[in-house]
Amino acid sequence: MKIVVLNGSPKGKLSFTIQYMDYVKQFHPEHEWITINVAKKIKKLEKKDTEFQAVIKEIESADGVLWSFGLYVLCVPSQYMRFIELIHERNAQSAFEGKYTGIISSSIHYYDHTAHQYLRAECEDLNMQFIDGLSVYLNDYRIKELRELLRIFMDNFLSTIDNQKATGKLYSPLRFSEFEYQPTVLDQPKIDTKQKIIMITDEYNPQSNLGKMIDQFKQNFSNEIDFLNIQDIEIKGGCQGCMRCGYDYNCFYDDEYKDVYNNRVITSDIIIFAGNMKNRYLSAKWKQFYDRAFFWNHTPSLVGKQIGYLISGPPTPNHNLIQILEASATTRQDANFTGIITDEIGNSELLDRQLHSFANQVVYFSEKEYVRPQNFLGVGGHKVFRDEIWGPIRMIWQADHRYFKKHGKYDFPQKRYFIRVGNFFMLLLCKIPFFRKKFYNNLKSLPAKRMKSSLDKAALKEIEAAKTT
């Protein structure tokens, strides 16, 4: 059989994931393996259609296709996403239809699930037959049992193709509406605020739904707000995964991106991202913008900001995108996710009202310096970063280490000495049957009573304090 490996790493043959692929291929020399570094050569694929068609020809003659990539900012690298865009822009979907496919990725297991869900949904949109996905840790190659799992994954992948087994689907096709937004003149008071607001888009056309949403949102304010079209700034390329920024946040690219991000984005209080959905994400240009912000490494650069989104397209049936955008604000940045406004509602009057309410909400939250507590995704994501930066990747991401150390991000449970002492004595006392029975009998009511008493006292003090200010 012929298996085509589409390498999504901009590092090409130096990719961690490709090393895993090269390892497992050795156990199946009877098959033909073709590896194509589509991310590394993405500019050539964009400029030369003959180069792109050569890739498509290999896929047409393949029995199976493997997508291989390293995780870049909660999803696949922007160069890989651009390759997927080219498939649709150049009507090459038929080459993928009916092909068996699978995914192999490598990462520190931080939001690898959203990258896999994105790519599996894209495969299903191409009418491919998805077999399985495998997410490996960067250093799994050192563990014999995990190498065996990789071989089992590949054995199953090849067996499924050889025996033409049936596969299932998880994602419904996205349906893009033909709704044309017709904004009205706002009959609402303008918002006057000292908060610095920036709107960032990858595409501005005043006749498109997105352009009209951008203009209508801006009309809610009495003052001019900063507006940035990322197509207008010099961005020489996507993140290369070189990790040179790990020591002092300095990207190897010499272009306008870093100055714009540091001097316009970071200095804002409210950041509104606006974009059109393209397939299962926003555009690859947007992904390039997010990936390049990784020169700040795993250090949050937008702490305390209000971050919201204006989207033209149907994000609500695409829950994976919603999770990525929320995590981009909260888990990644310690910022406040203020929500998403989209034109998929198909009602101009209601969209006007939503944009007005959204504008008021982001200003209110910003003036109050409101950042809601992290949920499971944020807490869990922080612990992944904390443990990895303290441990195996500290030698590379030294700037992260300094930030985490300075800002108390190394909040390991063993440092909570009061809890440790309390646990020690309670574990001993619970060995006494009488104490154990009384302790567990009171668990239903006592904690809630103590909590109510404490909150009532706090509320009384805070209400009195508010009356005096």
C-alpha cells in the first residue's frame, strides 16, 4: 500500500512528530511511504500551482493519508491550516474523498484535543474515512510501552485500510447562511469611556457582513477606537518553532509584528478580534497572528484584558472553535473572555442590539477590572504549564520560568503547609471509629453552615463599606 504522510511542521524533517513516524515506518517496510513537508514549503505551494498539484497527485494515488504535526497554540500550525485552505480554494477536495486517514501529533498535552478535533472535522468535511488519532508527548520515545502503543496504532491503521473496514463520523457539516446583515442607525446613547479599545481583523470590506459588524460596533462609542487590519502590517511568516524566544521573548523574525503586538495590542484594555470563519477555524492568517504571539512563550501577555470576538459564520455548531477562542483568552492569557457575537442569528435588528449590549458589557467589565475565575480548562491548563516549565522544558523556556517564579505560578500543593498539617492530623484522627463516625455524619451540614456564616459576615461588612464610599 501507499501511505502519504502530510507533515504539518514548519521544521520539516526536524519535526519531533516526524521522528515518531520514521520510527514506526521501519516496522512496515512492505509499504510505500511518501512524506511531504507541506507546512515547510507552504509559500511555494501558494505561489506555484504545479507544486500544489504534485502534492494532490500523490494523494490521489495513495491508499491512506496520515496528518502529522506538532501543536501550535491550541491547534495545528498556521502553515498547515493554510494548506487546508488551499485544498478548498483550488477545488482539490475530490483527491481526499474516500481516503482512509489518521492523525499523529506531538506536544506537552496542552489542548492537543482541540487540535485533533479540528483536524478530524476537516477530514470528515473532505469525506475522508477517519480511523484514529494519536497524541504523543515529546519524550514518549524513551518509554518502551509507549513506543509499543505507537506500533499498535499504526498496525490498526494499516489493517483497517487493508481490510477496507467501515469507519464512523462525529461531526455534522457546517452550513453557511446567505443572510445579509443590514445595520440600522443606532437609537442608543454613545458609550464614553477612558478604556483603550482595539479592534483587530484579518479582513475589512465595508460591504461584507463582517465589515458591517465592525462598523456598527465602532458606532457605539463616542470616541475613536484603535483599528488594526493585520493584512496591513509586515508579517514575514508563521511561527517556525525554533524556540529562540525561550530565553528573552525575542523572535528571530525581523518584521513589524512584535512592535505592533507590544505597542498596540498589549497596551489596550479591551481587545476585539473580528474574522470570517473559514472551514473549521477562522483564517490561516488569523492563526499566523496567534502563532506569532508565541514569542511571549507560555507567559500570559494580556493579563486582565477583556477579549471578545465578532465572527461572520456559524460558530455555534462548531463547538471546538468556541473552546479554542475561549481558551485563547482565559487559559492562555489570564484575561476575561467576554463572548462571541455572530451573524448566524440571521436577524439584523437583533444583531444591532447584541452588538450594542456587547459594547456596553466589555466596557463595564473593563472598568470594573473583572476577570471571572478559571474553570476546569483553565485550572487544568495552568497545571500543565506549571509542571512542564518547572520541570522538563525549563532549560528552553527560561523567560517563562522567571515569570512563573516571580508571579507565584509555581503553586504546587506540597507548598500549602497548613493543608498538609491538617491532613496529617485528620488522617490520624479518622482511624478512631468514634471520631470518624461523627466527622462523616457532620459533612453534609457543617461545611455549608460555616460557609453561610462567613459569607453573611463578609456581606454585612461590604455593604456598610459601600455606603460610605
